[in-house]
Amino acid sequence: MTHIPGIVITGASGRMGQMLIKTVTDSDQARLVGVVERTGHDWVGQDVGEAMGGQALGVKVTDDPLEAFAQAQAVIDFTAPEATLDFAALAAQARCVHVIGTTGMTDEQIAALEPASRHAVIVRAGNMSLGVNLLVQLTKKVAAALDEDFDIEIIEGHHHHKVDAPSGTALMLGEAAAEGRGVKLSDVADRGRDGITGARKRGDIGFHAIRGGDIVGEHDVLFAAPGERIVLRHLASDRAIFARGALKAALWGQGKAPGQYDMVDVLGL
């Protein structure tokens, strides 16, 4: 069994953390060798299976990430930007594949991953699902085929606990649309409208965020011109799709050269 990659999950108590733990433990291609939570969390020191309300898994929750990473071949991280930067340095030190599903990272924080990527594999994506990454590629192609007579609007919906907006996936879609049009997203993004805003600026890419209930993830890319509209849509009903994609990325990264990759690389799109 030792040849099967060992995986560490950070942010163990969160929704995605628990889903990732279940996905790894159910897999015959990976082993759960560590779980990490912040210092002072109630789960620290407990068996993670029992902390989740189930049977013991033989893995205790720790607040020492480097100790956990030293036993692993990959770390899967859906936490917060500041924590992710700390984990990136430690994962590089341990030479672990670092799969990052954390959203809400600034351009400066993303750039700060560069030193770690010189020593270890980093796979970072705003969304780990196959369907969303196909949607990203379709968005780029449609945007490239249509001129600015077609306004582009990106509408996303998530549960009421989500703390960042637009979502990482919405920004991926915006980047794809901008790339298709040969422009920088930062130059054309319109992230909100309120009050007397004036007419829509030609060529802008608009973003709109819905937060409510237990919505897992819904993303529409609208191309609207006089007389016609094209809508590309992805609906997620189970966050297990993101956990499965993240595990796929962790396995894919084994043996790869250090550097930064994304799900397009993992999926060969």
C-alpha cells in the first residue's frame, strides 16, 4: 500500500475539507495520511473520523502542517488565501504536490506562489470540476468568435456562507472571455452596478453574484446582442465533483516537474 500516494487535507472541518476526506478515504488510488486544522480548533488531537461523527480512521487532526506534509506526497488545500500561502511554502519544503482550490486570492497573493513552485508542483484552479473547465474553454472560443456587438455578462450563484465574490470560477470565466477577445480582464471588468450608472460600456465584461441557501455552484456566461442571446451554463448539485477533481489533480501531479499548473493541464483540454 505504501506506493499509493499519501494525501493531507487542510481545513479538515470545513464543508470541502470533510468532502475531501471522504473522497480520499473512499479511493483505492490514494491514502489519507494527515489532516490539518488551525491551532485551538476543537478537532485538534481527535481522530478525524470520530470528529466528523463517524468511525475512527486512524488519522488524528493536527495543527502542525509541516509534520503532516512530511508524511505525504500531496496536499489538497481549500482554505483561505493567507493560509494557502503558508501551506505553499511548507509543501514546497516537503516536496509535496500542492493542489489549491482556495478562492479569493489577489493577484499579489497568486504571484507570491512563484517561489514555492520552483521546488514543487502547484496545481491551482478556481474550480476543479471537468464540466466547469470545459465551460472555460467554450467561453474562450465563443468570445473569440464574436465581436463587441455581443455584450458578455457572467452570473454566478453560491450558498450564503461563501465569503468572496465574484467566485473563483466566475473570474476564470471572465479571464477566458477576455483572452478570447484579446484584452486584459482588469481593463474591461465591471464588477457591480448600483444607482445611476449610465449606459453599459461597449466591450465590458460584467459580473453578478447571487448568494442564498445551499446553492453549490451555478455559473452562466451570457453573450447578448440585439436580437439574440447565447447562454453557456454549468450547474453543480454536489460539491463531490470538486473533491474528485482535486484528487485527480493530486494524483496527476506525481512525478511532474516543479511549476504551476491548472486543471486544463490535468484534464488535457
